[in-house]
Amino acid sequence: MARVTDFEDLACWQKARVLVNAVYNVTKKRAFKQDFRLHDQLRSAAVSAMSNIAEGFARFHKKDFIRFLDISQSSSAEVKSLMYVVLDQEYASLNEVTEVQSLAVESRKTTLGLLRYIKRTLDVTTSSVREPTPVYMAIPEEHEGWDLPDEFIYAPSEA
């Protein structure tokens, strides 16, 4: 178990970042020049997968973090689905589509793993749900990061 103080240290954020780069590479192709809606939707979904992890990490409460992780994982699923449109419209090769879809699945699975872990750490002794009082003036001492198992922490490969 280690304390994670930066969202960049989360394995799911790193995988989502790889997904974003793959989506941007595919959507740079000439075939996307006229299909602005698909181009923008695909990029938006990929960026949402990455950004919601960061935004949730910065929240002060586990339930908020879970909510943003849920949005992130569903955005990864959206990328996978949109890649079928890319394939059907012949905007990219089957290999390119499969690669991006695999990255989307990997990003989603990693994010869901963290979501499930955080969910298991919630205090379930209270039956009522109420909105916590946010503190915006300064970062409170109790939010100096999240204690997470090593499996959720990004460890760069040593070459």
C-alpha cells in the first residue's frame, strides 16, 4: 500500500492517456476531414476517460472519486463503440480499430478495478446519504492523497 498524491501516478490514468494518443493518431487521418461529428465525439470520449480520473482524484470524498471513475470507464466503453463506426465507414483499418478498442478495454478494466477497490473502502455503517460540506479555501490535511494498493499505481517499465 502506498500513498498516491498525483493522479499521474494512477495506472488507469496512464492507460487512458495512451488511449487518448491512439485516438488522436487515428483521427488525424484524411478520412475524418468531413466527418466532424464522429471526429469530435471520438476525441471527446477519449479525453473524458482520462480527464475524469484526474478530476475525481482531486475530489475530497470517495463517493465523488467513484462517480468520476464511473464516468471515465463509460467513456472508454464509448470509444470502443465509436470505433465500430470508424470501421464500418472504412476510416481506418481493422488492425487500427482493433488496437484502439483493445486500449479502450484495458483502460476501462483498470479504471473499474480502482473503482471497485475504492467502493469496498467506503463506510457502509451509515444508511443515509448526504452531501459533504466542501472546503475550497485550502486542501485539508486529510486529503494529501489516496492510500492505494500497488496494483493501481503506475510503475514505468525499466528498459
